[in-house]
Amino acid sequence: MPPERLILYCETCHSKFDVGSVPPGSKFHCRQCGALIEIPEDAPELPLAAIAAEGPPGDPFPTPPRPPKALEPAEAPVVLPPEASAPSPVPPPAPAPAARQPAAPGGLGCLLLLGLAALSVPLSAIGLLLWTDGRLSVERAAAAERERALAARVAALESAAAALRSEVARAAESAGGAANAAADAGAAASEGREAAAAAARSGATAYAREAKAAAARVLPALVHIRAPAAAWSAAAFQRGEAQGSGFLFRDEGYVLTNYHVVRRAREVGCEFAGGTRVRGTVVGVDAPTDLAVVRIGEKDLPATARPAPIGDPEKLEAGDFVIALGAPAGMSETLTAGIVSHPRRYLPGIGFEWSGLRTGFLNLWIQTDAPINRGNSGGPLVNVAGEVVGVNSREAAGVDGIGYAIPIGFAREIATKLIESGRVARSFLGADFGLDDGGRVVVRMVMPSTPAEEAGIRTGDVLEQLAGDPVSIAKPEEIPAFFGRLASAAADQPLAMRLARGSESLDVLAVPREAEPYDGQFVALADVGLTLRVITKSYAEAAKPPARRGVSVVAVAPQSRAQRAGLAPGEVIVRAGTRDVADAEDLLTAFAVARQTARWGARVALTVRRGGGDDREIEMEVPAAVEEGR
């Protein structure tokens, strides 16, 4: 039967382990917590060879990883036979046989037992010391390894800290440099702002200085013009006043201005810078170019007055500085400044057809953002050198910052003709021209009984040559030059023209005649609801109205006095009240007389001629006041 094995239980950490065969009274240290475990004295005597089970780790009987349920501390260690199985219930042990009393040993045996007993304690102590020393060696080795690892980690950390300190130092140095650079940049920016502000102040000062110098050269020539204007009230025909501007451009006291400033006036009031007022005589007007010339007697000129220097508008470029001088809203000696927006602008809204107040088709325009308001008309547009480059003429309706001036070169040509003959002679062909998409000049309309009709020109013909020169318009800015060629053709002299009609090419000779003045062709009487056209010789020959004298009704406003009276377009008013009508002024005079003689509502009798040549009498209500517009 194999020897019994002893299972020990630690009351401190509740561990359980097999220590093999040892004598009773032996002492052990728990492998888990090191607590002292004693073998009870009443335990069965075990073989001596099992004492080797004491010792350090490496014991051949390790502790199981998960011990069974710990025994209660009060219980004594239990001796289990090797056949026992933990999971199955343990049957109660059979009664032990009565112990035999060992025989008393002899003398030599007693000595041997006593020696072995004496040796048991030193051997146990030696095993414990060996186990403890091995444990300490392992722990010292592990501690040394941990120390080396910790030293390596500390060294790595110190190296990283040194690198970080170096990086921080470099960053600080870089930040210091950046801060210095930023400070330098800020200082430079501040200096730049100060320099820019100084330059702006200097530029503004220079700008103001140049504007003052330019204006100073032209102000002695500036004229504030007051012209009579017609107005009708309930009492009688009255004269009002229209205001504009002009400037001396020749030594003999000639003042250049706009046609729409003086209109039909024969004498106007002129006021120079400084307040000197004199009278001026209208020398001539030209409605198609909106130009007029007024002359002031040399003896009436103030001592400070002198002609304005004249510049070259052909040298103007977009962006050039310009000044507009005049009397906007009656405020004389007003200066506005701007730049040239476009030096040679064509205004397509002007149209191709000549009519009394449709001006500008014979010239290009200087477009500027210098304000040109009512009252600036006729004043000079001046460059930075103080030279006149244009005549202020109009502003764009409904648009701010767009004004137009007639180039001074073209204006001087017209003014010279007005000074020489009081008018500008032009020829009349009787054909209206336009452009197709390819830039060809196409006949849009031929008036009846005109030189164009007599020459065989038809609507839709393409004009290829004029007086032997090719006709081609590549861009809109070339249109005024073409109409200028037509207008300057000699009256009553054959004008050779080559036309393309379909696939045919035709050569024709037209004989233009001298054009009549266009002053006052169209008159609008808004309060009456009438638009009238004065019948001139050329219009009578072209349109064949019912009468060759009078005013032709062009349009009648709905729900107006004219419509209630029964007037219709195409009819001609030949008599108003007791006077014959030759122009619109005769009609307005009849209105004024009717208002003076009527007790209640004023009415005027009109004689109207229809297309068949029949006359009819009608009556029309006369408003309290009539504004004449042209």
C-alpha cells in the first residue's frame, strides 16, 4: 500500500497544497503568503525521505490554479488517501485498527533516532534559507531589470525633454524673430498708411490745385445766359426766362452756347464772372447740332473778360480729368469735376431722320461723369490744362453720372458758319438711311416728291458708292461722318450714287436741294393734347398735306380737349379765331385772346382743312395756361 500523503491548508490565504510524506511536528512556510504552517504532533509518522518536500519554489507539488472551497479555519488539516476524488462524496472512513505499541528500541537505534531528530531542525532551516536566498536572487534580478528599464526610460525621457527644450528654444527664437518681423511689418504698414495718406492728401491737394488752375484760365470767359421763354397764362401771353451757359471763344465778343438755351430769342442777357451784366445779340442758331452763337459788343465786355483757351478733343482719352463750368439751376460760376468716360461716343437714340429738335446725328459726343445739370448747357468742358475741349449739352435722362458734350473742334466749325452767314447750309435728299447687320447702308424710306424719288431710289436699296467713294460703316462711331457727307453735298448739283438692288448694280444721279431751317418743326401742346408740325416748303412737297400753310396735326392725346373738339391726325389748322395760322405762335396767340374776351369758359374757333381740301369749323376749349414744349 503506498504511503500516505499530507494535504496542508493555510488559514491565512486559504491555500491548500500537498507536501508529501514528512514527520509530525514539521514546520512549513505557505508558498503563497509565507505564513508558518506546523504539522500537528498527532499526525502519523511519515517516511524521512519526504522531508525533501520542504523547500523553495520548484516544489514538485504546485498549488492548483483554483483551489477547492477553503476549509474553515477552526478545522484541522485532513489526511486524504490518494484514491480519494473531490467531486464524489467521501464515504466515512473505516474504523482504524488498534495501533500497535512499538517495541522499545535498542541502545544503538535510540542514538540513531536522536541524531536524526536533532538533524531535522537544521535541515529544515537550511532548506528555508536556500529557498529564501533563491527567491531574493530572483527578486534582485527582477528589480535590477526593472531598474535598468526604468533607467532606460528615464534616459529616453531626458533625451526627449532635451529635444523638447531645444525645440522650444528654437520656437521661441523663431517666435521672437516673427514678433520682430511682425513689429517691423506693422511699422512698415503704418509708415505705408501714413505715406498713402500723405500721398492721397498730396494728390488731393494737387488735384484741387490743378482744378483751380484750370478753372482760373476759363472763368474770365464764362457767361451766364438768360433768354426769354414763351409762357401763356389766363390773362395774356407772357414772357418767362430760360437760363443756361456759354463762353467767349473769339476776341470779337462771340459767345458759343447751345441752341436749346436761346431757341428763337433775338437778344439775351449775359452775366460774366464778377457780376457784370450786358446784353447779347443772337447771331445764328443750328438746331440739328444744338449750337448757337451770341455776340456781345466789344465796348460792353468787362475788362477782365477774355476768350477761353481752346484745346484738341482728338487727344482726349478715357480717364482724363475734366471740369464742367456753368450755371446749374441759375447758380453762376459753378464748377463740377470728373473724368472722360468715352471720348467719342455715338448716341444711337438720336436717330437718322432729321427733324427740328432731334439733334446730334451729325456729330460724336464726349461722355463724362462730371455732372452736367440744367443750366450747365452751353458751358465749357475743360481739360486739366485749362483748355476747352467740349460744349456741355445734355445729361442722360434718368441716369446719374452720365453727361455729354459736343467736341469743340466740331462746334467751332458750325460756329464759324453761323458767324459768316447766320445759318448752316445743308443739302436735302429726301431719303432716310439705316444700317443692316452687315454694316451696309440701306435705304429705309424715300419721301415723295423729293430728289431721292426723282432719281429712282427705292426703299431697300443698298448704297455702295457716294460721289465715287465706297460706302461702308464698320462701327457706329462712323455714322455721323456718313450723314455729314450727305449734308455737305452741294445743293442743285448732281450727286453720283451706286446702288445694289437685289442682284443688280445701278448708277443714279440725284440732285439735292438746299434744306430749309428746322427751327420749330414740331410743337407739343400738352394741356390741349396736340402735337403739331409746322408746314415748311420741303415738308409740303414731301408729305403733300391738305394745306401748304398752317400747322399740321401729328397726334391727338386720348380724352384731351383736342379729341373732344374732333381734331384728327393729318388735318391742318389754317385759322384760329380771327387770324391766319402760319406757325404755333399764331395758334397760342389766338388762345390768349380767347381767354381775355371770355367771361366763363374760354373757347376758340378753329378752321380745319381735311385731306380732300374741305374746310370745317370747330370749337375747342382753351385751358387756363398752355405750356409750349419743343
